[in-house]
Amino acid sequence: MCGIVAYIGKKEAYPIIIKGLKRLEYRGYDSAGVALLNKGEINLYKRQGKVSNLEEFAQSQDLDGFAGIGHTRWATHGPPNDINAHPHMSTSGHIALIHNGIIENYNSLREELKSRGYVFKSQTDTEVLVHLIDDIQKQEQVDLVEAVRLALLSVIGAYAIVVLSTENPNQLIAARKSSPLVVGIGKDNDFFLASDATPIIEYTNQVVYLEDEEIAIVDLNEGLKIINIGHNLEKTPYVQALELQLEALEKGGYEHFMLKEIHEQPRSIRDCFRGRLNATEGWVSLGGVKDYEQKMIQAQRIVMIACGTSWHACLVGEYLMEDLARINVEVEYASEFRYRNPIIGENDVVIAVSQSGETADTLAALELAKSKGATILGICNVVGSSISRITDAGSYTHAGPEIGVASTKAFTAQVTVLTLLALSLAHKKGTISETKFRTMLSELEAIPEKVKRVLERNDDIEAIAAIYKDATNALYLGRGSSFPVALEGALKLKEISYIHAEGYPAAEMKHGPIALIDEEMPVFVIATKGTSYEKVVSNIQEVKARKGKIIAIVTEGDEDVKAMADHVIEIPDTDEHLVPLLATVPLQLLSYHIAVMRGCNVDQPRNLAKSVTVE
Ligand code: G6P
């Protein structure tokens, strides 16, 4: 988390940095700050809260400067306030630094620096780095680049940093380990640095993704230089052309990014399977992982690792792969997997699923699996992200940039890729009949149109939202692959509207949550036609018997559940395996409307960040 952005060149740095920070605000919005280099001095502006607070505060000040750094924070060490906001400065005022990540040994470094007379203003781990660099420069009499390098050698933890200094006004120094950093090479001999490419895309599509343990020096006279932190060896930068479109980063007439992204799903799902399936010819092909399919078929098991919403997508994937391809699948929280000394070896395939491709726990879990000899694959949305680069192979979800912190279109795209994968493996393995295979391909092709039809029910869904907006608790129930949908529905509600919500396998309700049910409790049930339909209907009866309020997601034309439920939301009929792609959508809309009605900040819910780059 935390977003960093920096600029050096012939343009005024401040407007570029502020705009960039707004694009990166999804990474954290506890505070924001900029440092600008002007006439040999660094001017620093920091404010608790959103970037707009900083803008307001800074507007009447001296904002000149052709070099600057900016930061939007998701607090880890020290509460969100003006002092703990980045950038942090050396005592002399010669160095300013921004940081995304965690310096794990900051306490011992801090004590050591204190004993040498350094005075700390903030409670952050980051301030340690500034003083450490300053100290090394003084002790060792080395230039700033070398001081940064030596400082990073003594640091344990994760970082993406950018250093601005009065010593060399033509230069910015950046470095990364475990936290992402992109260098943009401008058309005007200028340079951009950012946590992701979104602040850069407007100015250039030429970028270099910094690798772990590398330092990038951008210098107006000498250009871009990359060195390795450990060996101090220089390497030739690998410049890539970005394909990101600027319009994809705008709200496009919608009130919130989340609403736009919910409505984009017919397109994003289609983009996800475009060129990867053909129902008429009867084939499915995921180019990126094709060479690893045999390995997956023969694997002892497939372990899927993820966090948050992506973990829910994995659960759907588990149902699909086990049922269609008859492959043993386990789904793990990345954060648990990595610290559990998991039994994993060469015969295992580990698939990481991640929208951002940067989630610290998922990344670390993958690295662990790799070190134990497993084949590691990735399903990511962000092109060029860390996970996509360290995996043996992978598939992109092609959902386009997702800005709303609560994941929507990325989830359905992940489920789409996992469906394609399950179908492809099942077909190769012969565990699916040709007729069933072709029917499912046609059904999948029809999903975008069916999602459109679900979206057309927006007004009905909004009316239901108005009835339950003041609830304090909510229960979500589903069975089979609708159980992860229930989990995802509950997560969406709690993330953005702060209503306590729990997702449960419908039958498990009897083992606890049923005690909570009374006339105040809305219970959202996915009760579409399929294997468990009758069982779910019984569960609905159990809730009704306790006077709970039932809001059921049902298959179009279902009159039975309609007769029992307080409200129904109909979704088009589809193959049972594809229900998650449709049933999730009304739950997203419900949460969205409830959050808006409660006056919540839908795109930037409190305490959350989109990209969790700390463990
Ligand atoms: C955060 C986001 C979630 C996301 C999760 C995993 O918690 O707020 O929306 O599902 O991280 O992120 P990833 O990028 O790995 O999918």
C-alpha cells in the first residue's frame, strides 16, 4: 500500500505529482505530501487525509520546482497525522524521501541513530531511512547513490523509495524490494517514477519496471541508470511500451468508479475470454499456461493462493476444477500458507490469483512455493505486476484498471479465467463429454449478455437496498459454488457500507448464525436452480420460521422461492457452474446502493487499500 510518485524534467513537478497521487489514492488515503526542489531548497507540504486536503493546504504556497516527490499513505507505523505523512526529511533539510513498504528492523536502526544524535520527528519506520542515508554519507564520505545503496543493505523489510536531494538537483534516486516501482521515460528528456503506471500513462508509454533489489538513478544529464543493490553492478534497462488507455482511468460519467466497474462487466468478461474460446469450433485455449496444462493434469494437486476477493474467486475455481477436471485443488489464504511450513514439492502446481499482482502475502507465498520446487503460475489483472513477472507462466484477466477499492470486475474476470482453465483441463483430460464441453462454451459466450440483463434490474435492486440500508448485521448464504458468492457478497457489504456481514455455507447456518436471526436480520440467499436447489429452499424455510427477512437471488421464472421470500432478484438461467458470474452482480449493486445511501465513501472505504503491499 501507499502510493509514490515523482517527477524530474522541464515541466512544473507539482501538478504532475498531485494528479499522479490522485490516481494512486486507491493505495491508501490516510495522508498525503509533496516535496519540491526549487532554487537549491526543498519545500515540503504534508497533510493528514486525502490528496484534496493537501491540495487545499498547499494552494497558496510556493509550488515551483522541476523536481519533486509525492506520497499518499496507508498508515502502518504511527497514526495518520501531518507529522507521520511522507515525505520525510533529513535534519539538514538536504534529503527528502518517500517510501512504500515496511522497514522491519527500524527499531534497532532508530535506537542506533538516536545514540548518534539523530532526532526523530515522526513515529514512522521511514524516517529511519532518511537519517540512515544521511549518516552513511557523512561517515563514509560517499556520494548519495552509494549512501542509499549502503543504507538499503542494512535494511530488513520491503520498500519502494524515491530520494530527492539538494546535492544533485538533476537527479532522483529510487529503489525497490518487494514493493512495486515503475520508471517512465518522458518524451522531453524527463522522468516519472510511480508505484504503478497510472500516473505516468498520460505523458509517456515508455516504461521500465524496476526489479527487486535494484536502484534506478534518473539524471537529466546522464539519463536512466540501473544498478543492483547487492553487487553494485549496472544493467541495461529493459524499456517496455505500455498499452494502458487513459480513458480507462476516468469515471466516464458514472458517480463512482465502483459503479462504472460493475457496469463494465459485460465488456470485461468478454475481453477476458476473447480469443480464448470458440464455441462453434469447440475449443478453449489459454495461451499463457498452455505449456503447463499437462503438468497441471498430472500434478499431485493444485494449490491456489490469494487474499480477499481473489481468494473467493479461487474457491469458485476449486469447485470448477474438481467437478469438471477431477483435479485435486486446495485453496489457501496466502498469509496462512506462507507461515505454515506447507508440504509442497515438485509435483505441485501453485496458482496465485491477484488483481494487483502485488499483494505482499501472495507474492511471498509464491516465492516460498518456488523455493520448494513447485511450478508457480499466476492469474493477474495488472500487466507487468510483480506476480506476473516471477511466475513460470500465467494468464491475464484483461479486466482493465480497477480503481474502486472494493473489487468487482476483477472478481468476475478471475472466475472467467478459472472457468476457461477448468474447461481446458477437463477437455484435455477427457473428464467432460464433448456435448457438455460445447454447451458450456456457448453458455460462457452468452454470459456478457446475461450480465447486462442483471444490470438492467438496477432499479429493483436499489429499492431493496433502501429497505435494508439501516441493518446492522446481514447474513449471506449459498451452497456449492454459490458459497464463495455468499462470502463475496458479505465482504462487499462490510467493506463499503460498514455493516457487519457474514457469508456462510447455507447448511452451516444451523451451527451458529441461526441464533442471530430475528425480524431485523436480512438474509441474502443464492437460491438458483441446480443440484442444491431443494436444500437451499429448506434453508430458506428455516430462516423464515425464525422471522428472518429473505432476499433471494433466483433463476428467472422461479415462483416457488418468490412465494417464500420477502424479495427476489431474478438472474437469467445458465449452466450451474457459471452461476457465480451472474449471482455476484446483484450483490455488488446491493452493497453499492446501501453504501451510497449510508453516505459512505464507496471508492475509498475507511482503513482499506486496494493494493496491500505490506504483510
Ligand atoms: C485488498 C483489496 C481487495 C483485494 C485484496 C487482494 O484487500 O481491497 O479488493 O481482493 O486486497 O488483492 P489482490 O490484488 O491480490 O487481488
